[in-house]
Amino acid sequence: MWPALGKKVIWVADFTHVAAWAGVVHVASSWTPSPAASSAGPRRCRHHSDAGSRSILFKAEVIKPQRPWKTLSHVELATAEWVDWYNHRRLHSEIGHVPPVEYEANFHRATTNSQITANI
């Protein structure tokens, strides 16, 4: 359960079925788009492709090249490693060739600083 982040928070989810020697592994992920990114207004739908590129990238870079998977543990470890890389080391061209975590920190710092300045 996630704490409420505000009225206009949009969550995106994806479920992927991964074949493993031990059976089928279900990988579920969810996230909310960056607050720095544009968001949909009230009663406005976002198209699934707005966030689908992350799922497609994950499947293309992790799931498909390493199949067949042996166990759930192998899928879990590979997923955790990819998420860490995606958030902390991947350089994203749309946000100035910095990792998403750094971009978010810069955005929040700038937002907080402007709010503090406005209140003084």
C-alpha cells in the first residue's frame, strides 16, 4: 500500500508473464510519472503508450535475452538489478543526459527553493 501522494497522482502498472523452468513467473511493476513531466488533468485519460516504453525496454533488455529463466529468484534478481540501473545510472537524453534520480532531485530542489524564496 502506498501513501497518498496527492489528488492528481497517476499510477501506471504493467504485468509481464515470464516462462521459467519452474513454471510461469509474473512480474508486476507500478510507478508514477515524474512530477516534472506533464500530467493528465482531471478526468483525462493517459494512453497506455505514455508509459509503455519502460515495460518494452525492460522486456527487450532483461526478459527476452536471458530466457529461458530457471527460477523466480533469477527473475527477481535480474529485475532488481535492472531497476537500479534504470533509476540510478542510465543517462536519459530527454532530461539532459543525467540519471532519473538526479533529475528528480534537481527538480525537487528547484521547486523547494522557489517556494522558500516566494515565502520570504
